Amino acid sequence: MSQVKLGAILSYAVLGLNNIVGVLFLPFMISRLGSSEFGIFSLITSLLAYLTVLDFGFGNAVVRFTAKFKAESKGDKLKGMYGSFLVLYLFVGFIAFFICLLFWWNADFLFGDSMSEEEVHKIGIMLLMLSVNVIFLFPLSTFSNIVLGHERFVVHKVALFLRILLNTIAMVALVLYGHGAIALLLSTTVFNIICFAFYAWYAIAILGVQMRFGLLKWKELKEYVFYSYYVFLNTVMDKIFWSSGQLVLGMVSGATAVAIFSIGIQLQRVYMASSSAISGVMLPKVTKLVAIGGSRGDVSNLFIRVGRVQFIVLLYILFAFILFGKEFVSLWVGEEFQDAFIIGLMFFGALMVPLMQNVGISILQARNQMKFRSYLNLLNAFVCLVLQFVFSKYWGAVGCAGAIVVSLLVGNGLIMNIYYQKKHSIKIYDFWFNIFSMASVPVAVFFVCFCIKIFIGFDLSINLGIICFFIYTLTFFLIMWLFSLNEFEKKLVISLFEKCKGVLNRGAV
């Protein structure tokens, strides 16, 4: 099997492991650490995620231009590029180091009003540890990107998989022996450095990578910056949307609010991953259609077709979460985190529109017209950040989530729909007519089921919940089949079952 295919399989394995760790380890960690300690740990890890913005998208440039220069047999350019980016990342590492020291120096000012003296002290220690993490992580990340650029996907993904697995095992052991957030961050730091040091060893010792240090030519620098620019903008947007809430709540509301919000973020990640699994299968067709000069009508029809399929999956998860989510959150992380159910519900509802329409991103990429969306998302992200500070003061973790919801609905929903209609001739009115038509009967049936649950007022046990969920699943897809799916979607379902049957039959032989 080729490196690409094995790498793709291992990528899904890493994604699956991350989700399993998030779902299973999270309640264990909360029950052992408590909401305050878990909130502190979540705050610091969100700051680490924020600091990755300082990559500026250059990591993607290293991967892309490694492949390009190798194909063109330009070994000297490779050496010069590697040397330049290593120096650049050393500089970025020092910037991240001093940012961590700045947070440490001002920890009492930033978090003193919302946290106890002991919590602020722990945050200070963890910020110093984080500064050590980043000063190694950024320079060593050069070698991680070099390994990817040389298409050693199996080595890269296996190392990443082992890092996540071993770090999780170590953290479980540390928690069982009574250690807290500081020890967990130490474990994460050690395994990060070991993993990235391995990439450095592999690149130098196995791949024979060499570097030449010197100033980049302006033409080359401009090429790298131009390629990285929009990657950087989208990274900034993503971090502000999904990593700033913990920092804001740490300053405004305290560690418990950070813990509640972090659980909501974990639910959001699972929801987004479920959509990506569908789009990943169908998006190559979109790119091909646009690239070969398909008519705007063909592109619009595909936008609607993919959106309908996405909607089925997203609606199924949303309805299930409304019916069973409250009990699930209580069983998963405890009664005291019920606000996480509200936050998750808010995210699920607000994300439906951009996730249904994420095929539009591929259309913009294929047409090389990402500029408007990138600048809109960046502006939207900064508006969201301001709203998070305002809303969090009044409504805590739920208010912080509300700021994200408003930004998603206005920016990724309303404005992007107008843009698709006006600039790309995508039939948005037809899209929403299709969505509302296929949703009418399922929504009516769901409303009846929800009212029955409210009026009866029973709480679901685990066994009863599993039975009810099974009945819900059968009912939902039966109603969709009878009243909502068109011929294309029915054939898609039948072909999926036939493929699954074929795989099972081959496995039985």
C-alpha cells in the first residue's frame, strides 16, 4: 500500500483517537481533578493552541515547496529554504516564549479578579512551563513539516498517534496518583518535545536533509508569504472562534466557567467532524467540476445536492442532541455541567448553515476566489472576540458561546449566502427551498416527540435511553426515506449499504 493511502488511513486513526480520548478521558479527568483544576488546564492548553497562530501559515509553505523543489530537482533551493525557515522559527519561538513570560508577569492582573490566589499561582507555574514548551516546539516544527513535504506520511502519523496515546496513558496514571493540572501539562510538554525531536532526527539522519543559512531573496520570500497568507488568516479566524473563549472566561468568569465552556467545545468538535466525514467524500467531485469549466448551473446544482446530504446527517445529530443531550451530558460529565448542554445546542444550531454549505469553500478555492471569505472571517472573528468579553460578563460561559453563535449566523450564514448568490450565481433561494421542503415532515414529527417528552416529564436511564435512541434513529431515517429523500439520495444510501455488505462478506471469507 502506498504512503499516501496508508497516511490517509492513519490520519483517520489519529482523528478517531483524538475523539475517543476527548469523549472517554474528559469525564474521568473532570471527576478526578474537579471543575476548577480542569478549567485551569483547559485555559493553558487553549493558550498553547492560540500561540500556534505564530506559525503564520509557513508550515504549509514548507510542505508545499519541499514537494515542488524536489520535483524540479532544485536541491540548493531546498537547503536555503530549510535554513531560512529554521532561523525564522527560532525567532518565532522566542516571541512565543516572551508572550508566555508576559502572561506570567501579569497573571494576577489578568486572572486575579475571577480566580483564587491558589488558582492564579498554578496558572503562573504552568505559564512558565508553557514558555519552555514553545521555545522548543516552534523550531522543531520545521522538521515535522519537512517530513510531510518528503511524503513520509506513515512515519509522521505513527509518531503523532503514539504521542497522543502515550501522553493519554501518562496523564491517566498521573491523575490516578493524585497529581493535578501542572503534572498534566508537564506530561504534554515532554511528549511534544520527544515527538518533534524524533521528526528532527528522522529528517537529518534518515532523509539526509541539509540546510544552508543565509538571507532569502526577495522573490522567494514573496512567494512563500503569498502562499501562506490566506492559510494564516483562516488559522487566526479558527483560533479566535474556538480557542479564545477559554482565555476570555478565565479573565472574566473563573475556572469553572472555563471548564463548562471547554466541554461545549469538545461537543462542537465532534459535530464538525461528523460533517467533514461526508464532505471529504464528495468535495473532490466539486473541485473537478469547477476545474474543467463546468457551468454555473452545474456548480449550483452540486452545491444544493451536497448540502442536502450534509443536512440529513446534521439534522439527525441535532434532533438527537435535543432529545437526549441533557441526559447524556449529565451521565458523561455530571449534573453540575448542564450549561455545557445549552452551549453544545447553541453551537450545533449555529454551525448547521456553514457546515451544510462547506462545499462552497471548495468552489471558492477552485476558482481562486478566497479573498472575500478570508477577510470576512477575520473581521467576523475580531467582532466575535469583542462580543465574547461583553457577553461573558453578563452570562458567563453561555454568553461566551452566544457571541460565537451571533458571529456565525451573521458572517458565515447571512453574508456568505448573499455573496454566493450575488458573486457566484449559486441558487441560494433554491437551496433553502430544498432544505425547508425536506425538513418539513421530520420537523413536525420531532416537535410531537419533543412535546411528548416534555409533558410526560420522565428522565431517561441508560438502558431506556439506548432503547429510545434506537427507536429515534429508525423513525428518523424511515421518515426521511418516505418524505424527504430524492432519487439521488436514495441511490446513495443503497450504494452505501451495498459497499458495507461487500466489506462484511469479504471479511467473513
